[in-house]
Amino acid sequence: MVQAKPPFPSKLLLLSLLVSILAIFDNGVQCFQGKKVLSMHKFQWKQGSNSSTCLSQETRWENGATILEMKHKDSCSGKILDWNKKLQKHLIMDDFQLRSLQSRMKSILSGRNIDDSVDTPIPLTSGIRLQTLNYIVTVELGGRKMTVIVDTGSDLSWVQCQPCKRCYNQQDPVFNPSTSPSYRTVLCSSPSCQSLQSATGNLGVCGSNPPTCNYVVNYGDGSYTRGELGTELLDLGNRTAVNNFIFGCGRNNQGLFGGASGLVGLGRSSLSLISQTSAMFGGVFSYCLPITETEASGSLVMGGNSSVYKNTTPISYTRMIPNPQLPFYFLNLTGITVGSVAVQAPSFGKDGMMIDSGTVITRLPPSIYQALKDEFVKQFSGFPSAPAFMILDTCFNFSGYQEVEIPNIKMHFEGNAELNVDVTGVFYFVKTDASQVCLAIASLSYENEVGIIGNYQQKNQRVIYDTKGSMLGFAAEACTFD
């Protein structure tokens, strides 16, 4: 018998290199020593294509958790004829979103009703609304399926209701509480009505005959929803019924909400879906936002059983920063690395960075953003520049390139938690031909404004909210619903 000879060292080296490449090559993205290679074919938009219908989202129950399919709201918007216009409009709406959040925080902290605020409102622009609120799920309310936007920056859930004095266009029939045997009106003397100020920034107002609890939610661009509080049977899917769910029955609603029936609030106040289902899910939920805006699916998981996650890296946790006055989620950003370089800025380590699923672009204090921008441009050289677009001032022209090598961006939080930004969350395509592609992070106007981690940097991440344990967790995950 002839003994087999060991492979030559060169073959061992080649085999090792091949295994390494296969291990890091996935979804068109290659990783090389602190950098990732982004293939341009990952960003392809079909002009004039029909989006899927609103009611395409599914739900399943697994190991004690309810998992809802999550899609971008553009999948509920019908045919998209001009993707360039659509992508640019997203940024315009996102700027409104930021300014509304800042205005709402100031109003709550000052004790004013939002509608009494002296802040100059942002003019309402045709076809543009403040709340970008990008992701949708399908639920059943009173036995009727409807698609709603989900948002961690909102607390009160609401849908449009008949009879409606003023309703925007939605794809599904408008909910009619008079035909539902399980619908009940909330009275103005109830504790739920007293909770409206912390949830919306406005006090509840008593109606007459009967004394209903009327609510108002105003947004900084002039959009609003107005109606009365009610309770109804909410069904999140298989085996998950929520009795007497408190929500807003909107009779007068201004703004474009992408054809959705309303909104589900995932915030921290007592009226949010998370608080109302805390006995069922332990105050824990998580999501994984898909990398593309149509067709691809992510998931919203209600419950804390991590066995249903598909994360590819360990979950790292950081504490939620408590703020009893504001029903948002805050955490402490302690650093950012670009490639292998830790950027230096005086605003790191100061409590109060907000994380939000409804804001697109991450906003950083000017000192942090400038340090990040300088280091990124230093490492990302050799590409032609392109004009800035609105809030995005670091732009490049990638037309003619099939792929680009991008430095890793990693955010660090208190307790050694990390959010390693997916390569698809580094650049925002202002134009579909890649002639204007911008770093998808922007600067705040002032150092003392509240920074926000937007959903663009959360794509392909499992983001876990443990409201009872006051913890936020991050792990890499290729987002799908399968």
C-alpha cells in the first residue's frame, strides 16, 4: 500500500485561503481586514415595477414567541415609477422626522402640549409627511386584517375609523367600530385617558354624550391624527390574541402614511403595544430590518426566546438609559471605529443617544460626526466626489464601478456592546445609477441635541429591546422571515 503524502505547504496555504474566503463571502459582500466589498448589483431598482400588496405579511408562532413578517412600507405603495424621486423623498421626509422628534422632546420636557408649542411648525409639503416610519406588519383588529406601520418612537397605536371626517387614502377598507361587537369606547375618566399626555404629548379631552376620551397626536410637519380612544380585540397572529387593546380610533387624519391603515406604537409608555402585552411577552421584543425596500422581508418578534433568532454573531447588550419624562429608548454611545481606528470626540460617553426604527439616517453630534467623516474619507480614497444632498454631505460617484471596498463602521456602547454596521447600511443611494451615493450618517446642528441611531444603520441586525430588564441588544443577522 502506498502511503498518501501530505499536501504541499503551498496547497495547504491555498486551501486555508479558500476556506477563509468562503467563510466571509456572503450576500455579495466580501470582508478584508477591517473592510467590506459592496457589489453594486445589490442595489438594483425596478422602475415601474408593481410592489406587493399590503396584506402579504404573514405571522407564525414558534417556541413561545410570535413572529410577524416585516416589510418596508414601499411594498404597500403600489407601482413605483421613479425610484430616484422616491429615494430622494425618503431623505426629505426623514429630515421632518428628526425635527418632529426634537420638537416633541422639547414640548414634553417643558410641560407644554405639542399643539401649544411656540416652535415654528414645518410646512406641510404635498406628498411628504413627517413620520417616515418605514416598516409595516399585518395584524387583525376586531377580526379585520389591516396593515399598520410599526415605530419605536411612538406609543399610541391608532387606525383610521368610520365615520371619518377626513381620512387619507389607504389600501384596506377603513375600520368601522359600529360593526364590531367587541369594540368599546374609553371614557375620559379612565386611567388610560390620563396616560395620553406621556404617550402623545397632549392631554386627553372629554367628549360629550357619551363622555369619550378624545386624543390628538400632532406632528411637526402639520400632520396629525384625531379621534377617540377605544378598546378592541387585537390578533397578532397564531395563538396571540390581545383582549381590550387600547388604541386610537382616528376620525380626522392628515398626512400620507403609505397606504397603511394606521400605526402601532412600540414605545415605552403604558399605552404602547409593548406595555399592553407585557404579561404575555415579558416586555421583550426585537426586529430584524431587511436590506432592501421592496420584496425582501424581515421580522418583528414579540417575546424574548432567543432560540427563534437567526443571529450569526453573539448578542451583546447595553443598558437602556432611564428617562422618566421621555417615552423613547436611549443608550450611551461610547465610541465609533472606522476600519481599525477609534475616532476621538468629546461627546462620546454622554448619556442620551436615542435609537429609533422610524428615523432613517443616523444623526450624530457635530464633533462625533466630523471625526467619523474625517477618518472615513481618509480610509476611503480614490473615488470621485459627488455633490451633497440635503443632510448628507459626504458623497461619491460610483457610476462605472461594479464594486467598492468600504471601511467597516462599528458603534460601541456602554458595557462593551457593539453594532457592526452592515455594508448595505453605510451608503445611501441618492441616484439609482450610483452617480450620487452618500455616507448614510449626518450631523446634528448643535452639540447638545439628542443624537439618533436610525434604521438604515440597523439593517441586517437583530435589535432586542428588553423593557423590563432595561437592556438593548445587538447581533448580526441576515434578515428574512423564513
